[in-house]
Amino acid sequence: MYVITDRLAVLFAAWRAEIISAPLPPLPERAVALRAIERGRRVDASPDDAPTRSGTAVAARGSV
């Protein structure tokens, strides 16, 4: 029983050390984040505003 507990403790300690050692990337500016959220709310929007298959399918169904 102690062997498993010890191994888990070592595993979690190594995992924590790995997470803490990695620097966090800079956060995006508020305006950039809000634009990304707004684009994500549109059903047929892609990240680069390129046409998507779902957008094409919706347009095709609407025109029939």
C-alpha cells in the first residue's frame, strides 16, 4: 500500500514541478479577447472568417 502511495506522491510532485516551471504566456488584450468571444458566438464563424462547410451547408439549405 505504501509503495503505491509513495509512487503517486513522486508522480504528483514531478507533475507539479513541471507545471510551475513553465512560464505562462502573456494574456491577450481585453479588446482582442472580446472579439474572439464574439466570433465564437456566431454559429458559422471560423477563426479567420473563412467560409466553413457548416456555413456553406446552411447557405445551400436556405437557397433551396
